[in-house]
Amino acid sequence: MAITTTTPSVANETTTTDLPTLASWINNSHARVTATNRSYLTFARECGDWLKQAKTTVPRGQWLAWIKANLEFTPRMAQYYVTIADEWETISRQCETVSHLTLRQAVKLVTPEKPSRYIPMEEFQSDKHQRLRAFAKRVVVEEFRFQSLYELVQKEEADAKLLAERLAKLRGKESKARNRAEKFRNDLERLIREEFEKREAATT
């Protein structure tokens, strides 16, 4: 993108400008920033101010899509520019001149560093981390106990299923035995009745 000199000063702009014009001004300021290895932080600040104005005009939820469709840099770079604009007083106050700073250096200057997740070995061996390791060991032991109990429950369920099958078979045999006993009783009653009838018939 060719650098133009038609981008107005943000400080002199008092009215809301249409989005295509804002996009053109933002891209022009971005081109000034990237025109050399040195970071033109004043242009970066200008770019951030235009971005903030554009964001108030873009419909809610469409900001990232608008950046990708209209600007010549990434949403992350846009956030850098906005950070420079928001923290310009802090940057100027901490440095007599900002001309020697790169864009990333300026952003890093006003961005709190994230705590490192790395734990030195000597710290890891402290009482706090010894307690943590002891807790981790207890967790492993409890997981082993849980697994053992789970396997025991599985075995008990299998045994219960086997007993239920055996009980069903015994109940089937019991039912057959009752049927045979009922049949035997009926046959015996029939024989006794027939014998009794024969004797009565013989005496008459």
C-alpha cells in the first residue's frame, strides 16, 4: 500500500466519519508504521485512535469481521494499536523519547507480564510442593482403591447373576416336583376311590 499524506490528525477530527474513510485512514497510518524498521509510535497511536472511533461505528459483534474485510493487518495488530493509543500517556511518561522503541516493546512496556508456569527444582522441593506431591500420591492411591472396589463390585454382580440363574433353575425343579407330587396324590386318591367302589360293589 502506498503511503499518502491525506490522513487527518485524530485530534482535529471532531465528527464521526464513515467506515470506508476510517478504514482508509487506518490503513494509511499502518503503512507509516511499517514503512521502516523503526516503529513510528505516533502513527501507531493515530492508528489506534482511528480504530477506537471505527469500533464505535461498527455494529456489535462484527468488529473482527470488519477488521479482516477492510484492514491490511490482523486483529492482534489492531489490539496493539489500540493499546498504544490507550496507554500513550504512560508510554510518554516512562520514556523521554519513544522514537527508539519498537511497537512490540511499547506494548510490552504497558502490558503486565503473565506469571511463568515454570517451577524451579529447588522451589518444587519446598514444603508446599512436597505437600502437593503427597496429595498427588494420595490421589493415585485412592484411584487404585476405587478401581479395586469397582472390580470387586463387578465380581459380586457376576456372582449374584450366577446365583439368580441357579435359583431360577431350583425354582423350576421345585415346580416340577410339586406337579409330580400333585399328580401322585390325585392318582392315589383315584385308586383308593376305585378300590372302595369295588368293595362296596362286592358286598351288595
